[in-house]
Amino acid sequence: IFPVVFILIALLILLTTMTRIIAHQRTQIGILKAVGYTNKSIIFHYVSYGFWLVLAGAILGLIIGPLTLPNLFYPSMSATYILPEWKPAWSMNFVYVAIIMVVMSLLVSYFAVRSISSENPADTIRPKVPKISSSGFIEKTSIWKRFSFNVRWNYRDAKRNKFRALMTIVGVMGCAALLVSAFGMYDGMHDLKEWEYSQINHYDSKLIVNDNASISSINNIADEVNGDKLMESAIEIESGNAKKSGSLLVLNGTNLVTPTDYDRNEIKIGNDEISISQKMADLLGVGVGDTVKWHIMGSDKWINTTVDKIHSDPTSQGLIMSKDKLEDLDLNYTATSIVTAEHVDKNYSAIKSSNSMKDMTSSWDELTEAMWLLIYILIFFAGLLAIVVLYNLG
């Protein structure tokens, strides 16, 4: 959406610029016509003016863009991802967009000059006759007299310059859309972090269990840290023709993980109930009372279950159930992690890794650093867009 908005605004700016240049050079155009220049040569001159400007901008954008913009994101992305080398990608789509912009500039420039090319030299030399604005519906109503002089003046100016008024509205709409999107992303990322790490998860440490850890070792560690055991596994869910990968979370009577609904209110999932996440339900097209088929990755055993509740989670999409429900489905409960409200920094042979809530939120901040940069860039260009559009039209 953003490239389309920028291209449209650029073409609108070109159109207003060409229209104003032609309006200011009416006398010169009339003199050229009077001394024998053809309409074709005049059109070619002004069309080429817009063509060369847009061509220069497109070529500079193709060269400068990949050399500058990606470098802004490398520092934050390199903290999260590992690549053999960091360099900008290249696609022929870039060239196609540049060609489309150049072709559109020809059409826009021709549209701006075509009206004056049909005038005879005598009319072209004279100043352009102001447009006559007839009284419209609003001006015939009683409310018109209540408007101030400035309001009526602005209204009639807009009526005489409908296209320019429309371009002003479109330009400001584009600016406002970018600003709303940027600040909406900012609020969304901030709320997502608050939702996931404060309202759903209430533990301080999460201990990841080794695959070969014994049940007795897991139980001893859970008792020592005063923690609760969880089972988390990758699953595949199917409904009708839709099949999606997701996650399975098996709660074992813990209050350190509290599922929430779409409005972030805590919901209780009974021992005999299964809850599906809102996003997964939307992707599969299911609701409460519908049946879904799923299996744990690595197992060929498919389970048919009825959806009892729908919860919402900003990061994890899949199913949530209790240990009792899992065993009722004839599946083995295997603890994969231990969560505790205590801060654990002790090493255990049965624990693969330990993550504190502080570590997880720090990792989240690093992951979203590139997103913050994108938000700042959008805000900057939205403000610049408003200034350029309004200044150009003014």
C-alpha cells in the first residue's frame, strides 16, 4: 500500500507542477504558436519536461535507495538474524516500477498541456479567464448566510479549482493514513508486549526440560523451585480443506499462565474443555461447537475434538487444554517446561535452558527494534509528504 500511496502522490505533485508551469507560461506559449510552432512541438516540449524529471528521480531512486535504506535496518536485524552476508537484495520489480512511473509521467504531463494546445494563439496570449462559479445547492440555503466571509471565499475557490481541491484532500488522506498506520503499529507492538508478558504469562522464570529428563527429576526440580509443569508441542490442525500448523499448550492447574479472550479478560478452561485461539479459528473457519482434527508433530495419531472455547493470544496460535483432557484423548502427558514465580539462576542437569521474564522481554525488544525504525521512517515521510503536497498546491 505504501509504495502505491507514494507513487500516486508523486504523480499528483507532478500534475500540479506542470499545470502551474503551463499557466504561468501562457504568454510564451501563445507567442510560440503565433510565430509558427505547432501544437505537437509544444506538447512534446512540456511532456519531455515531466519525462526527464521523473526519469532522473527514478534512476536516482534505483541507485541511492538500495545503498542507503537497507543500512538503516542492518544493526537491529543483525542482532536477531544470522546471514552469510548483509547486502541489499535486487529484483526486476524495482525496474518495472520505475518504468511504470516514467510512463505515467508522460500521461500526466500530456494531460496537463493538452487543454492549452487546442487554444488559438490570440486566446493563449491573454491571461486565462477565471472560471465562473455558479451558485450551488448550499449557497441557496439559509445556512449559507451564517458562514463567515472567509468560509464562503474558500468554498468558492474550491469549486473553481475542483481538481486541485481533490488533490489536496487525497494528499492529506495519504499523509493521515501513514500517520495512523505508524502510530497504530507503535501502539500495537507496545500492547502486544504488555498483553503477552504481563496479562497472560505471570511467571518470572521458565525452565526448558531436556528431552531425556526423567519424570522424577522433573518433579524434584518443580518442587524445589515451587513451579508448575507445562507441556508445549507443535501440532497440525485440520478442518475441512484448511490445514494449519500451530502449537499445543497443556496446562497442569497452574495460575502462572492465564489464557485471555479477545478483550484480554481472563477465561477459565475446564478440565474437560478444549480452547482454540481466535486467529487459528478464523484461519480454519471454525467456532464453538465445531469439530477439528489434529495431531502432534511426529505422531500419526489424529484426534477429533470439539471446540469448547475460543481464547486470544498475540503470539501463539493453536489449542489449549488440561492434563486430564489430554489423557482422556489417550495421549501421553510429557512436561516440556517448568514455570515459577521465583527467579531461578541455578543449573540443573535435567534443564536444557532457563529464561527469565526480563530476558524474554529484552529479546522481544531486540526483535522489534527494526519495527520501531520502520515506524519512525513512516512518521518522518508522512510529515514530509504533508509539507510537500500542501506547499506544492499552495
